Amino acid sequence: MSLIQGETGDWEVIIGLEIHAQIISRSKLFSGASTAFGSAPNSQVSLVDAAMPGMLPVLNRECVAQAVRTGLGLKAHINLVSVFERKNYFYPDLPQGYQISQYQTPVVGEGVITIDLPDGSSRDIGIERLHMEQDAGKSLHDQDPNKTFVDLNRSGVALMEIVSKPDMRSAEEAGAYIRKLRSILRYLGTCDGNMDEGSMRCDVNLSVRRPGEELGTRTETKNVNSVRFVQQAIDYEARRQVELLESGGRVILETRLFDARKGESRSMRSKEEAHDYRYFPDPDLLPLEIEQAWVDELGANLPELPDEKKARFIKDYGLTPYDASVLVAEQANAAFFETVLGDGGKRDPKLVSNWVTVNFFGALNASGLDLGDAPVSAEQLGGLIDLIADGTISGRIAKEVFEEMWATGKDAATIVEEKGLKQITDTGEIEAIVDKVIAENPDQAEQFRSGDNPKVIGWFVGQVMKASQGKANPGMVNQLLKDKLGG
Amino acid sequence: MTSELTRLTLAEARDALAKGDFSARELTEAHVSAMEAARDLNSFIVETPEKALEGADEADKRRAKGEARTLEGLPLAIKDLFCTRDVQTTAGSRILEGFAPPYESTVTQKLWDDGALMLGKTNLDEFAMGSSNMTSYYGGVENPWKREGDNHKLVPGGSSGGSATAVAGRLALGATGTDTGGSIRQPAAFTGITGMKPTYGRCSRWGIVAFASSLDQAGPMARSVRDCALLLRSMCGHDPKDSTSVDMPVPDFEAALTGDVRGLRVGIPKEYRVDGMSEEIDSLWQQGIDWLKAAGAEVHDISLPHTQYALPTYYIIAPAEASSNLARYDGVRYGQRGEGYDNLEQMYEATRGTGFGDEVKRRLLIGTYVLSAGYYDAYYNKARQVRSLIAQDFTKAYEAVDVILTPTAPSAAFAMGDKMDDPVAMYLNDVFTVPASLAGLPGVSLPAGLSSDGLPLGLQLLGRPFDEETVLRSAGVLEEAAAFTAEPASLS
């Protein structure tokens, strides 16, 4: 259990997250307007989205399929009957004066997400529900000193609100939860998980208590839009509540707004000022009824999800849980790994895992490129690993070759050929170099022979490798040095 | 000649056009003249004579080419709740003054696709909230009828009062109305015409300004049962743009008018004998029973036990939905925006405070209240439960009978200005029409007689869901028996 230390003792932090994930669909939840990001303001607005008089919503079946797929991906209960309700409030970027949302009967009920923690351990976080709802438009306050403009492109875009149970106990777990959820959504292709563009947004519910005691009063921090900010907001709010309670104060049920620049939150409204949303079933829409057969069909066509893939990587390839979870976090990365591994896993999984996670992803990160734009393909990386495996080059030379591949896009074999980097495995050739190095360094040879400094053999290996420009087979060098110096 | 053309029924005009007795141009000119001559009645908010005449010429050309459609060249009045492309659509409210939608409602589009012409947009209670047409921002509508020896102006009923007056006053061959709790049937009764509310889901609601979404339904208003059947056939049909519209074949309603009700089982609900109902309404009802019996129908007493809860239930559900439906009129995107504001809240107040009239505000407040936290279960949720009990009453009744006969309204038309200070008395106008609205059932009102002071009185027939044909067939028989030929004062 992770606790935080107060002046008067330990406190436990209780965290639940509400995540709004924009559904990937060509058109909006109840209209045919496009959902593409970044278009000119008000260029993707249908009569329904603008709430013109007499306009009616018609449910987009694809959005329902996406929500159901997500529910299945969260191992959740799918409700065959769900109801759209109206959440009523006034705001200029909410043209209807109500948001169509699911309230009492969401399309998806309880489920679970297994989060992976940095120490390689896993923990289950409960999902309370998932429901579909419309997004609002955007109020633009920065276009004119005296006026507010409204952009309705986002108005009516389909969102999934995914509500966790209050099962998280630290900022670290919350971060792992968001990352895992994002990974699952991306695997499913139901949300792109892009927090920068606002296609995934997070509200944090948090309370603190003495370990073992009743739950405390919670606050909700809104508008926290990156994993880092969520963790900052949690640390800030947990600290604030503990300080408040320890100084004899009391936490009030309120909504707080996170300020990413300051890393702080401020009170937005208390429970007394909270809206009365006057939810009621939307009379323009019949209850949503879906068939079990359709759910089954969607389920049968789900891709392999990260948890299953991770388990398979551990079982079939003998990877460590940590390496496996790094590889499966992104579907494309896992696919890249398996491509490098080759048909039927013909290459050594550990070697491949190491090269993919350390060298390849390292280079990718350093260059700021996406996987699709990498100058070295999976096949080319496989070619390099083959050269290591069959002894053509050593691991050290391989790193050099890889750098050259990254810079030029050439195949490993070509580079090895052009630069003459092929490993020397001819005993005579290596023996000649060894003899030469020993002859040139009689003092060091004496240190070894007298037993004063047995470690000096390592220095000799380095010298021989240097003299061979790294091409000598290290194992053979070692053996020959021992033979010659010891003899 | 001119006035003769406006006295034809829609079906007669259709047949005469087909025979070439006159042109669509002549027919339309006659109606345009009548419309212009009757401006005192305030039946229309907007007149579109050029559009109608242009369409008439087009219709004559099509007919000449042998391409006439079912309603080719027949001029109609359209309730100003239907959005009409590039023609001002106000819903009787100031808040939509000047609003010309860039789209056409499904129902009106279907009428135009069948060749009908639009004379103009008719007046109505603001957002269809009212039973007198007195709540319109554009002024009350006058009923073409007057009491004998009394010059008081009377209301045409509401909310489709402008359409009712246009049809009764021979300004249009037929009209569209909408009925949420009786807004077609009650004004039809008050003005001596025939009006039909089809089953909820028959007509698309797309492009009709919403009042209460679970109740609103478009329907025809005309001077005969046959005319209503004709119009209804064009107006209804499945619309993928309205999730509550029903995908069922549209019958040839006119063909249902066989005149034969032998063996038909007619239910007479005892709960509709309400306190304070006038003697003459009661005897008209009895007259209706006798006519149907004489035509060979069987009459059965039935019970609809939850009838007394219908009105309060309606006045919770309809305002609740309205309070949400009317939230979009915020002055941000279209319609009127108030003046003299310094912040957002003030802009809403200025816009909605001046844009809505008193009756609309009253219902928005009621609706907001019944949906509020702490009151939702006691009011809105309870009302929903009672609503399903009312629907069950009808379902049970229809195990024993095929149609139900009732009066349409508890009184004849009243004077303009009456009941304005007593909303509850005003709401009682809908006591006979509201239960079927809550149950989504089809109903027709037709003129069956006159009150002692010479005003038309209506009888209502209600049917099973999607059984408009039986309703129309029985209405046809009653119509023939009643032989209602009285004409409003405005024609003499």
C-alpha cells in the first residue's frame, strides 16, 4: 500500500478516474457531419449539430459498435438495452441546451483493467461503467477582446465516458491506468488516445483517509489532459487535502479546475452551486436495443489485446514480464517485434527483444521519429541480428553497423561488406595479432604471469580487439591470450 | 365562379381538375383572393401567393403533359410549426421572428412532392401551447363562426387555430395541423371541420418545431373525411431522419371509406361523462351512438379507468419535454436575440425573457420544476407511470371494441379573451383529446351538429394504433349520417 506522510501520520489516497475518449468514427454520434480534427471553424456542422428547429438525432450504429468493442476489451458487461437521456444546461457551445448522454442505463456496465507497474507487477482496477454521449462545441474567447466565438465542429462528436472504480492509490497507478486504457483503446481502434488533440480527457476524483478508515469526502479535478498533469494534479490535491485535514479543516465536495501552467487546481463550484441537470430519457430516441448475436460477432472480431499478447510473449518467447509489457504497450511496436522475430519465431527472442527495445526504440526516441518513418525496417534489423547470430559480426560491431544503417538506410550485410567489418575467426590471423600485442607489452605480460595482476588480461583483450579494429572474435581472443600468457 | 371554387372539397377540386373543369391557376387565384379578403381573421402569419401561383402554373403544365400527381395543383395552408425552406417559420413566437429555415419539413416536402401548393403559413398558439390560439405573438385568430345574434369574436381553438380558420373560412382546401394534446381535433370541432391526428410515428416529426416530442404528431385538417384521408396518405410514411417514425406500409386511406360499419364494435367510455359537460354535448354524443347503431354497428359501454389522471399527466409530461426542447432558443445561432446585456446570463435573460410569451414561460417553469432533483420522482416519473396505465386502459378496451366514440371537446367555441386568466379552465378544453395523445392513438374529429346558439360541435373517434382505416371508415359513416352543411358566418 502506498501511503503519504503527513504531519500527524500516514494517509491513504483514494483515486477514481473519469475518462472521456473520443470514439473513432467517420461521422458524429447523431448526425452525418464529419469528425475530422483541425478543419476550419464551423465547417463540419450539420443542421442537427447546430440544433436548428425541428431537427432530430439519429443514432450512428458504428459509434455503438465502437462502444461495445471497447466494453468487450474491458471485459465488461454489455447492456443489451440502454437509454439515452438529456442532460440539460445552458451554454453557447451546447446548441441544443442539453447533451444527449446515457445516465441510468449505460451501454456498458462493470469491467476491469489490469495495470502494469514499473516493478513488473500487475494490479486490477475496476471499471464502473462506460457510456456514450455527445461532445460539446468550443467557445473561443481569444479571438476578440469583447466577444466570444463558437466553433461547433466538435459539437455532437461521439464520446465514451469510461468511469473507473475508486481503486487507485497513487499517482503512479493512475498513470499506469491511463496508459493501459489508452493502449487498449488503440488496439481496439475505438479511440486514438491523443491527449494533445483532446481526444482523451481526464477528470480526477480523489479523497484521502487514514488507512482502514471510512472513505473521506472527494473532490473532482477537471480538465487534466496528459498523464503527467494527472499525476501532478493527484499529488497536488492529495497534499492539499491532507494539509487541510491536518490543520483542522474539512474537505468539501466540489469541482476543481486544473491549471497546467501552475500545476495547481482551484475551486470551480461547490455542491451547492452544482447544476441540476434535469436528466430525463430523450423522447426523440427509442431505447437502444442490441442483439447478443451482434455483440458476439463484434467480440469474435476483436484483435489480440495487450494482456493476451503479453502473456503469449512471456510464454512463447520466454520474455520477462517487463520486456513483454514494454513491447505490447503499442500494437505497432509488438507487430514490429514479431516481424523482426521472423516467421515462426526463427530468430532468438531475447536477442531480438533487446535489439528492438534498447537499440531500435532508443534510436527512434532520439530522432523523434514515428515507427512508420524509421529509416531501418524490421526486415533490415532482422538481417543485422542474423549477422550477430551466425558470428559474422560481434555485438559491438553490430552497434556500429546499426548506426550506419540508421544514417544511410543500407542493409547490414552491405555495410559489413563495404567496410570490411566481418569478424576474424581465423585462428592464425588472431594468433598473429595476439603475439604482436604480447611482444609489444612485456611489462603487462609479466604482471599476469607473476600473478600480481590477473585482471590485466582484460586490458590485453581490449588491445587485441583495438588492433583488429574490433573484428576479432572476442571468445577466441580470450582463449588465445590465456593460452599464450599462461603458457 | 371564384367563391364556388373555394367551396369545393379537396376531393371535388381534385376530380374537377382532372376533368379539366378549371385550371389549377384559377383554383389557386380563387383561394389567394379569399385569403386576402379574410385578413381580418388573422389566419395566416405569412402569405405566399406568388409561390402558390407559380406552383399552380407548373401544375397545369404537368397535367397537360399527363403527369399530374395525387394532389396536383391543390392549394393548402401550412401550420407555421412546419419548417418551410426560405419561408419564415415562427412557431407563433417572437423568438423565431424572421427565421427562414434552409430546409423543408418531411411532411410538407411529401405534400409538395405529390403536387400540393402552399398558400401561406397559418397562425397558432405560441409553440403550439394553447387551446384558443390566443397565445400567438402574432395575435389571436378569429373563428369564422359566430353565435346566432351575437357579434362577439370567438376563438377557433388551438393550437392549430389558423389552419382551422383557413379551412372553415374557405381560404384553403385543406391544411396541415399538429396535435400534441388535441391541437388538431379541438380546433376542428370549434370550426366545424374534420381533423385527424394519426398514430404517433405515422408522420415524420423531422422539420416540425418540437413542443413535446413524445406526443407531437402532424395530421390533416379539411372539410371532409375523404379529404383528410387523401392528405394523410401523402403526409405519412417512414422517415429515417426521425427515429420515432414507424416503418410500416402506408395504406390507401381513401379506399378505406367503404361506408360499411356493420358489425363494427364501438366503445362508449363512461369516464368521458365529465362534470360540467353541457347537455347538448351529451345529446350529440347520444346522437352519434344512434347513427352508428342505425348503420349496423354494435355499441358497447367500456371503461377507461385512468381517464381522470390524463390531464394532469399530460400537463407534466408535455411541459417537461418542452422545457428541454425550447432550450435551443438562446439567441446564439438564429432567431431573435435580446438587447442590453453585459454578460452571457443577461443575454439569455434578455433573449428568452422578451422572446417567449407568458403561456410558454409558464410551461417552461412547470417543466423545469417537474424534472428538478427531488421532484423528478414525484412528478415526471409518476406521470410516466400513469401514462402507461392510460395506454393499458386503451389496450384492454380494444380487446372488446374496434373504435371508441366520444365528444371532441366539452364545449363549443368560446369568446376571444375568455379563460385567459384561468389556465386550468383553458386546459380542460383538452380533457377528451389528451388521453389518446398520451397513448399515441389515432383520432379524428368531425362536425356532427350545432349548439343551441348555432356553433359547430364535434364528435371524436379513436382507434387502435395504426388502424387509421377503421377510424376513417367509421368517421365516414358518421359524416354521412350527420350531413353537416351549416356554414360559418363569415361566408354569408
